[in-house]
Amino acid sequence: MSELGAMRDQWYPVAMTKQLTAQGRDTLLMGAPIRVFADDGGTPKVTDGAGRALPVIDRFGHVWTSLGQPEKDLFTIPEVDQPGRRLVDVGVCRVRCSPLRAVENFLDIAHFPFVHTDILGSEPHTEVERYEVEIRDDVDEVWATKVKFFQPQAAKSAEGGITTDYMYRVCAPTCSVLYKTCPPKPEEWDVIALFVQPLTETLCDVWPYMALYDDDAEMTDLIHFQQMIFVQDRSVLENQLPALLPLDPGREIPTRADMTSIAYRRWLKRHGFTYGAQLVAA
Amino acid sequence: MILYDYILSPSCYRVRLLAALIGRRLDLRAVDVHPGQEHLSEPMLALNPAGTIPVLSDDGLVLTESTAILSYLAARHAPDWLGEDTPAMRARVAQWLAFSQRLTDSAGAARAHDMLLAPGDIDALRGQATKALRELEAALSAARRRGESFLAGNRPTIADIACFPHVALAPDGGLPLDPYPSIRLWMRAIRALDGFVEMPGIHRLHELKPEPGPMPEVIRKEQA
């Protein structure tokens, strides 16, 4: 199992808590068969192919596990506990791509006008203004702040175009959380997370999750808005080459808009998070 | 006209697409199919015992087959789309409407398997879908040699709208469309129609849009 490297001891989402049954879900975690199920008392359990119990955390509406021994607790999202937020389990979507590429795409803003046309972006408002990126050593996370982008329909709750502020956070090798302007409550941030379960190096189950201030929209409309956005990305993700995320600079020429992606790749490489990545220059 | 709808459903998209092309407004009711399984809830089963979507409800009429909904919309609001100029054209439309069900059962099922983890024998589904796509490619290639761009003649009909979504979304189910040049030209013709709307996985034709002009602030400066 050495090819898993440092990613073996990390936490990964493997099911939606609400969907758990006693019969369970047979799935993969980085190539290893696992079963996720609810025991007699309804508590989530995960076992590996040999029937050995794996560690479990039930958080953010999803079941998390690890093939190794995580040193750290799963990250937290303090905003999720604020009263009045609607917590949205968007449901699984499978994508034939590297789990790291799924996260990297989530961090990108420049594709909005072309892939999420007239929703998260529109021509000719295609410029990504300068923003700030850092790897925060105290929390060991990648953060992008002061990101701004003009959006025709930033959220289900948005009426008309607005310039949206964003912050991005990579808090685990296959998980990212973004904070964006909350149209009905400007003093707060809407929280949208992407939890990615690495099935293999080139196949993943993606579990988007949201914590929003929106008292008007139907829950189904909130779910469908996010599914629409993610499935617009899906065909792009399935066609990216090379399939594995290159961690060494090569023929790819990043632009200023790619600063978050550069920091994410550096952070992955620094930690040896290389499952789904390639170290040979692309 | 109420359409019980799911944004990721190609069969619902058939109805949304035709309504947009003929300029009719639908009152959309989002059904939480995934992950909520709401289409199998009691109120939805009371409306449609088959537990499928879309469902169209209009003036006491409830329709649960998307091709029947296409026929109804066209007959009521845009009869040209029925393609009833000649007995042969009418028969071709009927033929392709029936064929579209094979696409749903093969390419559609492959996509649901690959994307939303629906059960199914993926190799068998892709095999059936490939056969159907080859038949479609052969028919569209023959049509082009007759000088026709669409399935039933020289203008789009509900037959094209019924077949288009599952074909355009076939790559989502691991079925690339690279081997089918006539299918790709036909899809382009449909995407270029006035009033065309996209769904997730089917992008609009950016290359047909006018070149983006200068940024609005540049225009303001020039006018000042």
C-alpha cells in the first residue's frame, strides 16, 4: 500500500449519512474495497475488505473514514454550526478523473464565463483580478482570499448580476471549502464545500455540501442549483489531460489566475499527497 | 402547464428544450430525484404510478411519457414540429420517437450508471447504445446525402428533440461521439436553432455568439 503515501492516513468522505442502510454501500477507497453501513443502533460503521473496522467520523452530513491512522481530527467548518443556516446534502456524482483534479477545478474561477455561462460568469466579464494566496502553516491549509468576480446569478438567492467575493480553503488533500458573498445576508458568507472520495487515481465520487443563508428557496432548488453547476464541470473534468495531476512544472504555463492551483499543487507535493498525481513534468 | 422536472434528466430536458424552441413557458416543479428519491414518494406515485419523470399536467390532462408530452406541446402550439407533411414523414417521426426509447434504455442508463451510481450491466448498456448510435449515424449520413439535415426531413421535428438529449449526453456514460461525424453535424444544427437552451453536460455554441465587445467600462469611457 506504499503508493498511497501520506494520503493513507487522511480522512475521506465515503457516504451520505442520511442514505446509510444496514445493508450498506460497497465502494472503494484508493483502490481498497470498503463497506459503509449502519449498525443496529443506526451508528455508521466502515469495514475494509478483510472485515476489519476502520475509523469513522460522522460530520457535515457525511461519513468519513481512513485506511490508516489519522494523526489529526477531521477539519472543522465552524460556520456550519451557526443558527439559521440551511445544510444541504447535494448527493453523489461520479467523475472519471483524478480526485485531485476535481478539487483543483473547484478552486478555479477563470472558467466560470465559459462553463457556467450566464450563471457564475459571462462574457465579456472574464478578467480574474489579482487575489492573495498563502499556505497557512499554523493550520496547514491553502487559503486564497480577496477573490472577486462578476456573476450574473451567483446563487439561487441572487437577483441579477453582482460582483461576488470569494475565499477558498483547501483543508484536506481531497476537500475544499469556499466562502462567497451571501446575497440575502451580506455580513455573512455562504459556505460551499466539495468533498471528494478517491475511488482510484482516475475515478472519484464527489459529494458537494452547502451551509447557506436562504430562507426562501425550496431545498430541492438549492440541491439542483449545485448539481447543475457541478455537472457542467463534469464533462470538462473527464477530458482533462494528462489524467493525473502534474505536480512538477513542465509544458503547462500557469497564469496569474492560477495562483490557487499552484499553491495547492505545492502543498500536495510538500506533504507527499501524490495519489492521483504525477511527479513527471507534463 | 406544470412540468415535474429534474435538471439532470435528459427526458425532462426534451420537454424544456421543445418548449423553449416554440416559445412556450412551463411552470417547472423541481422533483428531488437524486439524492431524495422524491419521484418514488406517495404524492408523485399518485400522479404517475410508473414513478418516472417528467410528468406534464395541463388542464386536467396528465402525461407521463416524454414523447407523448412532445406530441402534445407541438400539436397544441406548433403543429409544424409534428412533421406531418406526408405519410412518409409522419411515419419517420413515429419511427424515431420509438427509437428514442432505445437511447433512453441504453445510453441513458449508461449515463445514470456512470454518473449517479444507478445499477446496471455497464458493458451491455454501452454495447446496446453503440448499436443505436451506429444506426443513427447511418441514417443521418444518408439524410445528408439526400440534402436533409434532420431525422424526418429538412426541418427539425419532435423526433429530433426526442433523440438529441441522450445522444448529446452519451459521453457522460463513457460513449465518446468522435466516431460519428454525421451525428455531430446534426447536433450542431440543433444547437444552432433559435431559442435553443442547454442543460448541464450540453454546452451552448459559444462559437456562434457574436464576438464579445469591449468591456462595459471601456464603452462608458468612450462615450464620455
